[in-house]
Amino acid sequence: MKVTADQDKCIGAGQCVLTVEQVFDQRDEDGIVVLLNPEPAEEHAEAVHQAAAMCPSGAITVED
């Protein structure tokens, strides 16, 4: 699995961080997504897909 997060699209809603904090974080100054792990473990696959689906700006892309 490969995850990308487009910081230009991100609006700082934080749903990704709430869904899987092992993969996503937010910058303190503006809440924009920070990708902690672009190739997360399989155990996080379901949560990563959920985070991508919940992202209101479509900033998260997952390739299996």
C-alpha cells in the first residue's frame, strides 16, 4: 500500500489523524496534513482507506 497526501488540497479538517494517527499528523501552525508513513503496515489498511474516504477535500490517495 502506498499513501500520498496533497498538502495543497488539505483544508485541515483532521479526520485522517483521528482515524489513524500512526500514519497521519497535522502541522501545528495551520492543521495541514503531514504524512508520517507513506507505506503503512497492512494492519492499518482499513483505517487508511477510511481516512481517505472521509477526507472532505480529497487530499489523501491510497494505492494498493
